[in-house]
Amino acid sequence: MNDTPDAPAVEIEHLTKVFRVPSLRKQTVLAVNDLSLTVGRGEVYGLIGPNGSGKSTTMKVLLGLLHATTGKCSIFGRDSSQVDSRKDVGFLPENPYFYKHLTASETLDFYGRICGLTKAERRDQSARLLKLVDLEHATDRRLAGYSKGMLQRIGLAQALVQNPRLVVLDEPTAGVDPSGSRQIRDLILALKEQGISIILSSHLLEQVQEVCDRVGIIYKGDLVREGKLEDLISIEDQTEIILKNASPALLEKVRALAAGDSTEVISIGRPRTTLERLFLEETQ
Amino acid sequence: MSRHTRNLLIAFVILISFGYGRMYLEEPMAKDMVAKHYWPDTMSMETRDKVGQLGMTAALGGFRSLVASIMAVQAFTHWDAGRFDQAIAQYWVIVQLQPRAFFNWFQGMQYSAYDKTHSFKFPEDEKQRADWVRKYNEAVAEGADFMLGAAKYLPDDYRIYGQLGMLHAQKFIPEDWCKAAEYYRMAAACPDTKPYYHRFSGYALAECPGKEQEAYDLLRATYDDNIRFGSVISYLNKLEEKLNIPQADRIPERSKIK
Amino acid sequence: MNDDQETQAAAPAENRTGYSGPALATESKAHSMFSPSRIWALTMHTFTQMVRMRVFYFLLFFSAAIILVAFMFLRFTPEQELKLLKDVSLGAMSLFAGIFAIAGTALLIPKDLEDRTLYTILCKPVPRFEYLLGKLLGMLVLIFVSMLFMDALFCTVVGVREKILVKETADAYDQELAKFPERGQNESWKEQREEALAAITNYGLRWDLQAAVWAIFLKASVMTAVTLLVSTFATTTLFTIISSIAVFIIGHGQHLGRSYFLSGAPEGGFERPLAGVIAIIFPDFHLYDIVDAVVSGEAVATTLLLQMSGMTCLYLLIYTAAASFVFSNKEL
């Protein structure tokens, strides 16, 4: 084992991936360009960017599904193109379908088997993970009858079957309704609490904002910005005050105080609930 | 060169080396299988037959036997409807598909020499009789051709010569007892043959002009071997008369069959 | 779909137990590069997948076909009836085994890729050759199990039909004897009776039939390996299926090319090199064609079966090795 105790969960160094387009003229597409990033142990890292920006390609190289044209990736210090590096990784692909002919418990049993779990371990893990992703009621149903949110959750359970130290989630909430999306978010937070490193890709900023410690913005194959979330999203020269049951007189006083302190009031009004929160309140 | 291209090349080299090496394993195996009669021996065939056999093997893959059976059912339908020529034509193909299956040849022979000949109505008018005999004999001869074809693939099968003997003894008009005797003799000489072919060749020889002594010797030896069926006795009685065998040497039995 | 469950699932996260995995044996174990249990898991998974795709419905067609043929009462000779029954049964077995081998195998990898299940498997610590081996063995188990079923039914039907034919024939002779009692003294009549009965048994249920069934299975195994190999570099399922069928057909004529190439025919021209190329590239499927001989009553030597099985192992080994090389660095 060449797992170094202080190695970061993920280290991507100068990764470039060029795809050849099958055609007579040797056309190529640059999917990822000299990308470097590090995900620390226990950190939740969000890779954000529009569709086709290179997020999935980066993840696939990290998981050994694609080969880097140049550069290298390592997982806990081990070269990620080697099979044994995947012992510590759980992956949830974008829009997974899984084997429709299997039930949820059979699915987890199968993935447990290929991870080398014993029978007792598979049984325990299956029960524990199905409870975790809230699919206990659908244990013996074939995945063919699952909704998108349920599939995403069984996908997450599958990714966790061998208790990986790193979980890679590609668009974990794509196509899932807000309640399902929120459930997945809660699961990610639970994993984070356990010290699991997570790298997730998304094009939904709001979601990334809620769970990630650090964020990288990828655009046309380039990592254009990277940093701590609060650093990236806070607007340095603005402060938000939220008051409850404030009288018009009080608001007028606040306005006057601000004016006296050479401060500009940008807006005063009722805070808007997010669309997601509204949806949840209405459906519960 | 990308890693994938390199691996494709390695795979290609593996396949080519294996392909070259296994030729020397498979060729002796194939020769052995021909020697053990799993497949027809194409080497000893005439070019036309050889091409036919090889072509069919390639074209039909592992389904020769099935195709033969389906054609046999079609032939049966033709036979059932009295379309003997079509049934027989089908069988000429079937025997090419499965040349080592005796009963394909046998069935073709039956359709031709027996069923087709039976379908010819015997003419009342004597003038048409010569024509009837010609057609009749042609059909029997085609039946004999099936058996002669079978002999190319199954040279040691007594049934083939037995059937040929029977055709010459019973079906051709007029009978050719001399040929029948010869075929029965060949049948009797085959491995695993039936003992009656030896006697049959004696009966046929008895009817073949000039072969009476030979017939007598053969049947007398049979008799002395304690095989004393009615026919043996009746033929011996006749031959003893014909050959003027001294009374003392004649067999004591007298056949009721005249 | 499942609205109530979805709502239920939206219960507050606070009530849920957190993620706290127990220590697993695999966490402490070093990863092994070759694991029979992993391969077996993939094998059985492939088998289950095919079974749940309802492939066994094919077997109902088989059953219906041979039962129909067995009892359709053609006025054939007993030998012909039995031959027809065996031809149809063994032909159908070849056909089903071939279809399973080509169509089933051609679908496996593209389907996994399309459903992205391939990603979830290969992202676990599963070497790619194990994945391929699992797929291959899964198909072989499927073909084996279906052939076992077909073989059992086939033997039962042939056995029953044989018994009926023997009885019918014996009865016919007995009736003749009742009418003409003097025939009981006629040796050649008695011999004919024995011969007729022996002919039926000779065409009836014999051990050699199992050799034919085994040869069909071996041929289908090689076909499975060929198809798997093609599917590792093919870009569409249709291409895989068409190429595999082409290999299947040319493979039955491969021996012609080989004999010609090895015969030492005069050099010059392109025929001999071409024959050599065909012999090298394509497998020899003709080697497995013993159905004809078996149906015609030819006995099969054990050594031949051993040789055949040995060649098959060699084919499987080499083709799977080649497939792993192609697949190991394929970009997915």
C-alpha cells in the first residue's frame, strides 16, 4: 500500500484531456485544460460550471474511466488509474439507471460482493444504508419501478457500500424534485459529519452553496475560480439585517442611522423565501 | 501511440499468433475426424462432389442435418400427394447434405424404385407395354443409382448391396439374376453382415445361366453347415436335377416348393 | 409515481440516523488483483440479468417445437421419425445456443455503458478483465443451464418416442405372426424382426447424443467469446451482431482455407495467402460439427470430446485475453 497518511483525498495535477473526434481530418476537442485542484481529507468540494464545461470528464479521469492526455490524478496518494485506488472511492454517476432487474437490496448485495464484503457485512450494510437513504419501504421492489429521486438515493447507497473515504457525486440532484434534492443534500451533510471527503459536480449554485467547503468554477475546460465558499459569495461591502415585527417607525430610524453614518441603504423589504423552501412548505 | 492503440496491437498479435499456432492442432484433429467418419471424406471424391460437400458445409454451418430433415418432410409431402419426381429430386439434395446417413439414400431409392414404379398403371393395351417397361426400368435404375451413390460414402455397408441385389432380383424387368448374385455376394462379404445374404447369392446364382455349379456348391455347403431352410432345399433339389448329381450325393429332403 | 413515498421521504432530516459505517473487513485487507468471488458475483449477476430479461421464454418455443415434431405422426419409417426428432431438437439447440451467444453477449457491454452501470462497477475495485470474465462466464452459465433444460426434455421425448416405436413395431410383427404362424419357423423373418427393432434402438436414445449436445455447447462458448471480443472494440450493437454472425458463418468454412493453405499448393497468386489469412483470423467451427454423425448413428470417441473441450478452453483463454487487452485501456 502506498497510501500516505498525509496525502489529500484528491490531488489533480495539470490534468489535460483531449478527445479525438472520429473523422477523416484528425479533429480534437479540448475537454479539460491544465486543471489542478486538491481536495483535503474531510472536505466537501464542489465543481461547478455549465453543462459541457468538463466537470464529468474530470471526474471520469479521476475514477480511471478515462485516461489523462497529460497530468495525473491521485486518490489518498495512490495513482487513480490503478484499480486499488478505487477501494476507497464511491461514485454516483449522473442520471444512473442501475440494473432495473434487481431490487434495492439485491443491488446493494451485488455491489457489496464486488467490493469483497462478506455475507454478513453485506446484509448489515444493506440494512443500514437503505435506512440511511430512506428506502426501507422499497427494499424488495425492482429498480424498474423507482422514481428518479429514489434511484438517486439507491445510487448514493451503492456508492457507500464499502464505506469509502471519498465519495464522488456527478450532478447528484439532476432531475430530482426539490424534496428529493433536499434529502440528498442532508445525506451529503451527514457524510461530511462523518469525515468523508466528497467531490461533487453541479450546475446548481444554490445547492453547492449549502454543502460545500470549497468550490471550483470550471468553464470550457479551465478552472477559472477556486476558493472557500464564503470568500467567493460574500459581498465584502454589504451587510444584511433581518428584523421581525419591525414597525415602520423603527425602519425609519434605521434608515436615518444609516444615512448619518454615510451608509447607503440598498433595500428594505420582506425577505423572500427560496423557491425550494416554498415548495417544501406547500407539499408538507 | 495511445495506450489503447498499443493494446489493440497487442491483442491483434495475440490473435494472429494463436491463429497460426492452432492450425497445426486443428488440422490433424480434422483429418482424424474424417478418418473416423464424422464428416465425409472429401479427398477421395470427384471434384464436383467435393466442391458440393465443402460448399454446403460452409454455407449451412452446423445445420446440415436439420436442413436435411426439413427437406425430408417436404419430400414426404410430395410423396403423400403422389408427386414422386419432386420427392425424388428432394432426396438427391438430402443425400448430398448427409451422405453418410444410409436411410436417406434408402428412402430416395424406395420413392423411386418402389413407390414411383407402383404408380405406373399397367397398360391394358399391349402396344403401350414396351413404353411402360422402359419407364418402369428407368425408375428402378434411378433407385439403384441412389444405392450406388451410397456405396461411395459407405462402401462397407451390407445393406446397400443387399438392396441392390433385391432390385436386380425382384424389380428390374426382366430380372438380372447374375448381377443380383454378385451384389448379394458383396453384401455377404461386408463386415457385420447378415447371414442370409450368403444364401441369397446362392439362390440368385441358381437362376444365373452358366453359374449353376457355383450355386450348387454354395448351397450344398450351406446345407452341410446345417442351414436347411425350405428355399435351400428347393433350390438344391432343382440344381441336383439340372446338374445330374448322382443320386447317392443328393440330399434326402424333398421340397414341397416347386 | 410514488407520490406518497416521495412525501414520506421528505421527512425532516434531523430524525434520520447519521452515516456511521461499521468497520468492514475490506477496509483492512489489501486489494487483490484477482478474485474468484468477485468474478463469480459478476457471473451470477449477468446470469440473473439475462434470466430476468425473460430469455428463457425461448425455451417454451423449443419445448413446443420438439413435442410437436415428436408426436405429429408422419407416416415415416421409425428411423426417420427419430432422425427428424433429433435433427429438429439438436438444430433448435444449436440455434438457441447461437442466438443466446451472439445476441445476448452483444447486448451486455453496450447496455451497461448506456445505463452507466458500467461506471458504477468499474469505479469499485474491479479490474476490467474480471468484469469481462464475469460477463463471459455469466453467458456460459446461461447457455449451459438452458441447454441442460433442453437436453433433459429432448432425452425424455426421444426415449418415450423410441419406446412407443419399438412397441408399435413389435406389435406389428406379432400381429403378422398371429395371422401367419408358420413365419415363426422362418429364420430370416425372425432376423428381419430383430433387425427392425435394433434399427429403432440404434436411432433411439444413446449416449452419443450427449456428445452432440456437449459439442453444441462448446461451439456456443467459443461464439460467446468471439462476440465479447468484438463488442470490446465495436461502437454499435448492430456491428457486433453482424460481425459475429459473419464470423460464425465463415468459421464453418475456415477448414477449407486451412487445408488449402497447409496443403502446400504451389505458391504464386493470392489464393494461398488469402486462405492462410482466413485460417488464421477465423475460428474453426467445423470441428464441433458432430451432430450429423451422431444423428446418423456414428459413435463418438472420448478422446475426440477431450480434444474438442481442450481446444475450446484454448479459444476462450486467448479470445478473453485479447478482449481484456482491448478493453483495459478503452475510454468509457
